[in-house]
Amino acid sequence: MTTQAAGNPAQSRFRVPSMPASFFGIVLGLAGLANSWRTATAAWDLSPVPGEALSFLAAAVWLIITVLYALKWIVARNEALAELEHSVQCCFVGLAGVATMLVALALLPYSRLAGEIFFVAGALFTFGFGVWRTGRLWQGGRDPASTTPVLYLPTVAGSFVTAIVAGALGYSDIGQLAFGAGFFSWLALDSVILHRLFTAPSMAEQLRPTLGIQLAPPAVGSVAYLSVTTGAPDMLVHAMLGYAILEAALLLRLLPWIMKQHFAGSYWAFTFGVTALATAAIRVTLRGDADGIFPVLAAGLFILANVAVGLIAIGTIWLLAKGKLLPPPAPRPA
């Protein structure tokens, strides 16, 4: 008994926070806002400081989350495997690659070599995980209640971000292939998810914040399309922006229903879509739509993105300060 009691404090020194894969969504939100600021700087001659500061913050948060998530596979492997096999949480694992590619985008102005290394690593992981997870989905046997917008993450989000970063690196041919993979995956999955929302029982409260991901495909897809094409914005990007605005309005209408789930880290699901929507709107003004409704939309959406990410960041810091953000630490095996 004495030996065991003496061993417990020593063992507790090796306990690390149990990092959920979904927390890679924080990197997506910060990197998305950084990209919005960089685009706004080019469009409106704003100070470059906020965009660059957010880019480095996103890279720093990525490093912390990546290290803690890797440690979970070492000290709590069963927990990591359970997350990988979970019908909902599994799809967030794919964000590890997506976040890595966004770090490549953040570092690109400072080091092309670092950008290419992060891009290749992230793209390979994203493609491999997307093929593996989608192959599991094609085998069927899912409970319809577990069908949520997280299904977009492995193939749709992964492919669109691949297209965005490939375009930034000058690999437009790879980017166009990736855009096609993401675009048609989005169309296929959108009908599946909407069918579940229309016909299955009401979504459980703890899953409702995942509806924020519903905004991401048309918004991120718009940025991806602009990243791998040239010339004036065309009908397709306008159509995707229109659908994204409709999705944003629907989410605002549903916000009281969604917020029956108390604030948690899961609310970062809203941030990548809302920041991408702002970025896309600003980019179309840079590409030729400098008159009409688009400059007004760009300014309004940019303000909305900053407010949304700012409020969610403040809530996250508050939870972290209270020790309620992360699950209890996983004990190190003896």
C-alpha cells in the first residue's frame, strides 16, 4: 500500500492533457482569419501587422496541439484509437493534415522551402486519411444519427485547402485536381447530410455546434476556386458565394437552438467557414468586382469574421483559465 501511494505522485508528473483532434479546428480558425487580414491588407491598404501576427499565432497553436496530440498516441493510445474509430470524432483527425497545410500558407512569405515541406506533409496525410475514412464510410452500417457536417472534413475541406495552398505555391494543375475532388465530394455529401437533418431525429445538443461546418464547403470552395483560376470572377464563384451567404443566414437563424449546448471548444467549427467567406468576398473585389454589392459584402463579412473569431477566442481563453477546456489528463501507463 505504501509503495503504491508513493508511486502515484511520481506517475502524475507524466500526465499530459488529452488533446482532442477536433482542436485542430482552432488552427483553421486562426489561420483563416490571418488569410482574411492578408487579403484585406492587399485590398484596402490596411496594416500588415494583424495578418502576420495571426499567422504566427496559428503556427504556434498548431505546434502545441500537434505535440500534445502526438503524445496522446504515446501515453493514451487506447483513447486515441477510440477517437479514430468514433463515428463522429474520427473525421476531426483529418484536420491534422489540413492544419499543417494552412501553416504552410502562413510560412510561405518567409520561406518557400518550409511552405513546400509543410504542404507536402499535410497534403499526403490529408489524402491518405480521406481515402481511408471514405472507404470505411462506403462499407455502410452507420447510424443516421451520427451523420453530421463533420463528414465534409476528410475529403471536402482537405481537398479545398490543398487547392488553396497549391495555388499559392504556383501548382495550379494540382490545385485544379484537388478542387475537383473537393467540389464533387461536397455535392455528394451535401445531399446526404441534408437528408439526415430533414428526416432523422433532432440532432443531440452536444453535436449541434458541428453545424457550423455546414458553411465551410461553399465558402472555402470559393477561395479554392479563386486560388486556381485567373481573370475576372465568373458565375460559378458568384454562385458558391451566394450559397455560402444562404448557409450563413440559416446558421444565424438556428443559433439560439445550437447554443442550447453550452459554449465549448466545438464552437470553433464556425470559424473556418466565416473567415473563408470574408476572404472570398474580398478576393472577388480584387479580381474585378470592385463595384456593386461585392465591396459592401466584403466589408461586412470581414467585420463579421473578426467579431465571430474574437468572441470564440475569448470564450476559449476563459474556459482554459478555468481548467474546463480540455478533458482530464490521460495517465501514463506503468
